[in-house]
Amino acid sequence: MVAPDLKAETMKLMDRRGALEAEMDAIIARLTAPGGPGITGGLVDAEGFPRSDIDIPNVLAQRRRLAELRNDHKDVTNKIDKNLEILHSSKLSRNEQSASRGSDTTASSHIGLSQSEPMEEDPVTRLPFAMIDEITDGSPAAVDGLQLGDEIVKFGNVEAGDRLQERLMSEAISNEDHQISLAIIRQGSAMNLTITPRRWHGRGLLGCHFRML
């Protein structure tokens, strides 16, 4: 049986991951700003002397912090994945039990017993199968609200399974100029949005790339 607070713990972990990602993005933006040293760039000039145009101790501190954040992000993501697997397995088990009781509930409806309406599926129990790891400004994906790092739980009729890249492409092509409903997780929060695959000045119908998880 799944602990009653496992879902709450998972949501807290997702919030934690979102905070880690925000801090990492801020550090990367500072290090890679014009004239900056970069994430791994050298800190000496052409003659081998320490660069005088940057605060070397501060750069080293930021790089160390970035490495720590990346390790923490990996640990938190692993914990989230494990929790989601447990929650997902629990949901499948409940569905099987519900199916086995199907004949009983059908019979009860004939003798006047009320039945509860099925609850809307909780997105946290559904495993994301892909993540947006590249998106072009002005593309249909960007204009319609997708963001870098969004995790895809459902894309139209596509959910977890085999041949995901092929199925995603087919779903987009078959729905050109028509809205597709998406279920996503953004920085730990479950969201629903719609996207319309369409022709634009760039490549493809969406202008984004899905990395399979």
C-alpha cells in the first residue's frame, strides 16, 4: 500500500527540483554573459596570468555551486522517478481491482445503489515520457505556451509506450492546423494546454525537440 503522504512528498520534491533549476539557470546566465568566463572556460590570459577582467574567486565559487546543484538535481530527480513509479504502480493496481469489481458494480446499479463518479486522474501519478530540451523562439510550440524543460505526460493520443518519436511526429502531422491537448509537468506543477501544429518560417510543424525520458 502506498503511504498517504507519498504524493505530497513527490510534489515537494518537484518544487525542490524547480528551485534547483532556477538557481542553476541564474548561475549559468551570469557565467555565460558577454565577456564572462563561461562554465568551463579558462581563467588566465594569453600570457598565462590570471585574468584581470573577472573576479576569479567568485567565478570559482559559482562553478563549485553549479556542480553541487547539478548533483542535488540528479538526486532529487531520481527520488521523484522512484516515487512516480510507486504511485503509478499503485494506480494500475487500483484499476485492476476496479475492473475485477465491474460486474458487481453493474449489478448494484440495477437494484438502485448509487455509484460514485470516477475521479479525474491525478497527473502526478502519470509518468512523463518526454521533455522539451530545445525550442525555437517564435515557433508554434513557443507561441502556444510550451517552455524549455516542460515534461510531457500526454501529447494528444500519445502517452508512454514504444516508437514515441515516430508517434509524436505522426500525431503532429495528422493534426496540422488543429489543436492538440497536452498534459505536462512544469517545474513540479501539472498543467494542461493546447498546441496547434502548423507551418511557420522554421523547420517542422512545432519548432521544438522532444528528448525521450
